[in-house]
Amino acid sequence: MRFSKRDHREGSSVRLPMTSLIDVVFLLLIYFMVTASFNAREAQLASALQSDQQGSGRAADLQPQILSVEVDGEVVIYRIGERVFTSRGPLVETLSRLNKEAGVFVKGSSAAPVEAGAIAIQSCKDAGFRKVTYVPAS
């Protein structure tokens, strides 16, 4: 097979028809826009930025409870404000009497075992809290 000199020019570039390329890109764009499906679950999610239309005194004004998990010697203690608990039963009972709309923060200390943090989180869930946030020691 013999090639002519014009086929081997240095610096030659291949020219593609841009009109066809643009048509293909737009067809792909339209295809993906039409076939995309938006989950109903995503549409039902609440926005993180909600405005307060009703004024003050709503649930958004409430501060979340803070449940601290600490170690005193060999004993794990759970502290809510000034109240101190060493067992799970009284802790769940006290948590169930608190306002649940604002949520609860479980704040673990660096000396507390992982099991104590898990017990605190489960106690909050058993008491009826939906918003439970774990804050590790820094």
C-alpha cells in the first residue's frame, strides 16, 4: 500500500464537523434531562433553611438537651444539667419527661468507653427523642 506525500504532512490536523458535534451534545443533554427521575423522598425533605413565619415562642426557640457521658474513677456517669445517673433505667425515665422537639446532644468524654456512648444514645431513642446528635470529645 502506497501513501502519497499529502497524507503524511507534518502538523496536519483532522477537522471534525462542529455542527454534528453540537447536535449530538444537545441530543444527549435532552435525553438525560427527560430520563432523569427525582425521588419523591427528596422532595419531601425539609429544607435546612426554614424561616420562622409565626414569630417567637415556637419549638425552634427551644434549646436541645445535653447529656454528658463521663467517667468518675471506675464508674460511668450520665449527666443532664445537675442530675447525675449511673444506671440506664432512671436515665430513660428522666429523659422521657423532657421536651422532645428540640432534640438532645450526647456529649462523650475522651475517657468514656464506646459502650457508654452507645447506651446513652439508645436511652435517648428509648425515651422518644427523634433528634439525637453525638458530639465526641475534642
